Amino acid sequence: MWFDRLGFLVGEAFTALRRNRWMTFAAISTATAALFLLGGLFLTWLQVSRSAQAVGERLPVRAFFRYGAEQEVLTQSLAEARQIPGVRSVRLVTKEEGWKDFQKKYPQVAKDLDNPLPDSLHVQLTDVEQVGGVAARLQKLDGIQPDGVRYQNDQQKLVADGLRTLHIVGIALGAMMLLTSGVLIYNAIRLTIVARRREIRIMQLVGATRATVRAPMVIEGLFQGAIGGALAGALIGGSVLGMQRLAANLSAQSFQTGFNFGPWMFGLGLAGAAYGVLCSLFALRDSGRQLG
Amino acid sequence: MPSLIQFRNTCVRYSDLVTGLADFSLSVERGEFIYLLGPTGSGKSTILKLLYREVAPTSGEVWLDGENIGQLAERDIPFLRRKMGIVPQDFALLPNKTVWENVGYAMRAIGKGRREVRQTIPRILDQVRIGHRADALPHQLSGGEQQRVAIARSLINDPPLILADEPTGNLDPEHSLEILQILEELNSKGTTVLMATHDMMVVNRCPHRILRMQGGRMQKEGALVV
């Protein structure tokens, strides 16, 4: 009985989808574009964030102690540095270790010099965007020279700014597209209400409940959103595979996104369905007069 | 046993300038056949709309089968409508569905299962003598046949009350009498019928209780038109 009932309601929804096929096509394709853009930008943002993390590891922050800083001060500052938010790891590099590294890297420069280096902390970050805050906290540690914190400010700032811009552009573009697809789904449902006014009137005359009158329209919105979302997931999957192949062909370093096709399609389909239902409910709310 | 329908000093005001019904009182017993007679805007459709709660009374009361339907919550209105059959003037048929499908669609809309629809429709169509055109589309039917389909659809709930709003308004005299005959048959089996009309020919041919309406008020009540 329950199945029979659902069959009737879904049948009604599909009749409406067939009847408004161009509006259905417009709504689904815009929802696809919006969710493709949002999903794609999210994926890109994830990838760039991972890269930024790698940059953070490659561009460590160094904090130099004043000459002759006592062992207790070094130990104490090392422990405090480990507690700073945004710090992944801290290593105390003694002046001897530092000099050894220097000699290895620049043997010509080092050969006639005595060791001029002080003890230092080598800090790796969890998030490159936090470099400014971490540097400021390191500077306040006991025993650190005035202006003793060094990092490649420009490169790290560039990465952080890039990430922030990507984030803002992604949200703005995605929101615009999402709004457009929402308006199209909304309009498709409003058109359905006009196109189905005769059926709606008959339903009302014979005593169909409000839920029965409205359910086909909600199913219609759900379907439009879900198909749009699933198509967006498929498009993103296709794009990622294409880029992986391109990277492999160019013998560039492997392009690994950690992309998992199924969950993306399912997730975007679900998000699309929820969005479609929301737009339908708005359309139904605004068509209260026709729906009784 | 209380009257099936009671209007008690009922008023409907559509706006400050437009009054649908003014201080209207009426009792209708079970099994009665009543004509609501009057020109357009006289209030006869408003009486029917009050009964199926398309409009609510501005003041006064409307009782149906012991229930004050003027106070009915929105969510209960569909269930009220299942206690009656509503026949509109314009037939309100779905043009791309056959006679069978038109009636079946209405049954499905109120939650009847496929099997029940299959079992019930032949009886209903025969009741209004349209069974032989079950596979015809509305545009293949005469006006009288289309109205019979509309009456068939109104019978899907086996209602004790039929509200017919100008059911012969779009029909020629021959088909009008045919429709009236069907409504009389239903009435003879105990169904209460309220029929809005301005067709004097129909009223004269099949005399019943008449309410003459004018400007939202009952002008005169009688058994026969003089």
C-alpha cells in the first residue's frame, strides 16, 4: 500500500518533469554547474592546502638565541616553543650542529672562518598561514636575540595569500552559481504548479491532503537537485582523472589528489537533493494561493 | 436526528465592498434536493463554497452532519471534502486522460490502491451511464458525457451529499435534463443534492425545494416556481 502510494506520487513528479522538459534541463544543468564549481574549487583548495603544508615543511622558521645562552634557557625555550599553536615540530640545533651543516652546504665560505653561529630552534609549521603568529611568539621566548626569528616571509605570505584568495573566490563563485540554480529549480516548480493547476484543482475537489498535492513537487525538486549533484560529482571525477593522466604523460611529478569517485558523487548528489527540496519548499510556500 | 446542513446567520464578506452572503440561515434535511436559484453574484456559489470550505464564514456558523465546519482547521478540510461530491460547472477533466483514468486519478489522489480503483470504477461509471465510453478522451465526449464523468468522479467517496455548481451551465437542454436525471437518481437513493443553477427550464422540469438568491440574501423559498 505504502509502495503503491509512493508510486503514484513519483509518477506525478515524473509527469511534471516530462511536461517541463526544457525548464528541467535548465535547472539540472545549472545545479550541475554550480555543484561542479563548488566541488571542484573545494577539491582544488584541499590540494593547495596540502601543498601549502608541504611548503610549510620546506620553509622552516628559525629562532636564534643570543650568544652564550645557558643550557637551562635553551631547554626551557624549546619546551615552550613546542606548545605554540601552529607548530608541528621544534628541534634545538646547537651552534656546533649548525656550523657542521653550514660547512656541508657552503664549504668554500666556511673554510677560513671560526664558527659564528649561535644556538637556534628550527621550527616546522602545521599551517603556513600561521607563520606570522608563530614568529611573534618565538620572538618572545627567553634567550632569543632581538630580531632573531627568521623565515622566508615573502614565499610563505604568497602561499597564504593565494590560499585565502582561492577560498574567497571559490565561495563567491559557488554561491552565485548555487543561487542561480536555486532560482531555476524554484521557477521550474512554480511552472509545474501552473502547468498542473487542473490536476491540483481536481485533487483539492476530491479531498486529497495538502501533503499529497505538494509531494510530487518536492520529489521533482529533489530529483533535479540529486541528478545535478551526481552529474557534478561525475564531472569532477572525470576532470581529476584527466589531470592525473596529463601529469603522467608530461612525466611531471605524480598528481595525487586522494580523490574517491563514489563518495563524491554520492555526497554531491545528496547535497543537490537537499538543495532541490529546499528550493521546492520555497516555491510551494510562495504558491500558497494556488495550492490551497 | 439533527439536520444534515445548517447555516446560522452566516455572512461572507470578500472585501469591504463585496458581500458574498448576508445573514443567511437554512436547514437542509438528509435526502433533500435543493435548487439554489439566482443570477451570477447572488450568493449561490458562496453557499456551496462554504460547505466544502473553499471560503470560511466571516460571521455566523455552518454546520454539516453535527460539525461546525466554519471552525475547521486547514488540515482537516480535505477530509471534510471526502464526505461530499463536488461537481463543477467546467467539468474539470484532465484532457490527456481517458474517462477511466480521470476517475482513477481522483481515486489515487485520495489514497485508494490500484486494486480498489479497478474494482470500483466500473460500478461508478455505470451509475452515471458512461461505462461504454470508459476509454474515450474528454475531447471525444459530448458536453453531457463530460459532465457525467465529472459526476462519476464526485461519487468516488460514496458521498451522502452532492454539491453541484451550475452543472448544466454549459449544456444544451437535452443534455441538461440528462444530468438532472442522474442527480435525481442519486437523490432517490438517499443522497442529498444541492444544485446551484440559473436555468429555469431545468427547475421547471424537475421541481424540488427552491431557494431564490439575490445579492447574497435569500429572497424567497418555495417548492415550485410560479
